[in-house]
Amino acid sequence: MDEGRAATASEPAVVARRLWSRLEVVHTVAYFSPIVADAQARVGLDAGLMSYTAARIGPLGAVGPETAAAVFYGFSPTALAAVLPAAWEWATPTEVVAATRDAVGRTLAPFCDGIEEDVSRAAELAREVADLHSLAGRPMGAARRAVPWPDEPHLVLWEAATRVRETRGDGHVACLVAADVGGIESHLLARGDSPRLRQILSPRRGWSDPEWDAAVRRLVERGWLDGEARPTPAGTEVHRHVEARTDVVAAAPWVAFGDAKTARLEASLEPLVGRLVDSGLLPGVVTRLITG
């Protein structure tokens, strides 16, 4: 674990996490906007897991639940099988991706009033750093890279944020696999088990109570959760190591981008990010998790 501990203090890794958190606020509107939900319903998708899955996996094509489970990682394969390939009976992946992004544009546009220069500057810089991200071993990032860039600055910014997000997510999955941490286990190591956690995550990730219970038992047997299903010091260290390694793996593009451009991007993002966090569009639990 020494490598992860040293990496936590390294500036590039810190920068990678901080800028991801800012861009993630922009990206996340896709999951909580009523405008987006309505657009997805209009192409025939059920609300909830079907809409989320089809919109996010769409750049990979009309794939099935096995592929989705592999790249989403923290989602129940059984739940994904209930929405794929059924989603493609209603709309093609291209139609879902286009409808979602158009609706994101209509969601973000009012938040950009009066700060157009900041948004345009952030879009230009975010696009540049998104293109610096490696695609090797990153299927979701690579699939998103194939989606054409839009023209409007606020949508360029959202697209760039999405590409950074998916590429970082691929790296995070690689770190979880390397640490032998499974899908449910990745949630449990962060917080331990609780009725509240299950209430929040089960509808979104599709895990059943028996699946949660089996994961808890596995982590207790490994000494990563205690008898009350709380993370032990060993479990907390595994979680911390995975997060630190994720930051290290994500750092290279920001090093190439450079400190000066990174600072300009961060400053340009702040007005829009501040408005989104203060708007109430995103649940407080989400913004607190993203921004710390």
C-alpha cells in the first residue's frame, strides 16, 4: 500500500481528482434533469435504470447486459439484463445518445446566462484536456470519443466532462479489479452496510438484499468489514488505496495539459459549477459526494 500512500500526496493526482470533481458536477445534470428524463421517455425508454443504462452505454452500440455489467462494474448484472436489450427495441443507441445530449443542452442553457465567456473558455480548455486522455484499456472513454463534438459551447463543455468522466471511470474499474474488490464491495468499503445505503443504491444499481448480504459476508470473511458491517482499518485502507491509485492513473493528461491551463479551466468552471450546486437540481447527497 506504500505506493498508493505516496501517490495521494502527489500534486498531479490531487489535481486530477479536483478537476474531475468540478467537471463531474457539469456531467451529472444528465441524471437528474426532468428535461432529460422527458426526452428519454419520448424515445420510448422507461424511467430509471433503463434510461440511465441506454444513454450511458449507447456510444458502445446495441450491446447486451453482459457488456454493460463489465464496464459499469458496480451494477447488478441481473438488473441490467432486465433493461437490455429491451431498450434497443424502442430506440437505437444513436437516437438515445442524441436525445439525451440535446436535452442536456436545454437543461444547461439557462444556467449559462450572463457567464457565456466563462463557459466558452471552459469548453475550449476542457475539450483540449479531454483529447489528451489515453484510450488504451478504456472502453467507455473510447466509445465516448467516437461521439461527434457538438457546436454549442455549453454542450462542448458537457461532452468534454463526460469524456473525462468515462475515461477516469475505466481507470477506476481497473484499480478495483487489481485490488480484487467486486461491484457491491466497492460501495460497502466506502461506507459500510446500512439500510440507508441500500435504500439509496438498490434502485439505482439494481442489487437485491440477498446480493448485498452475500457481499457483506465476503468482506467480513476477508476482515474488511467488522461484525457490524462497518469498514475495518484494513478495509478502509483498501478503499483509500483504490481511490489513490485511481487519481494516479488519471493524472497524466493533467500533467500534459499543464498548470497554467488547468488553473484557467478551474477558474472558468467555477461560475457554472457554483450555479449548478446551488440550484437544487442535483441532490445534496450527490453534490456533497462529488465536491467533498
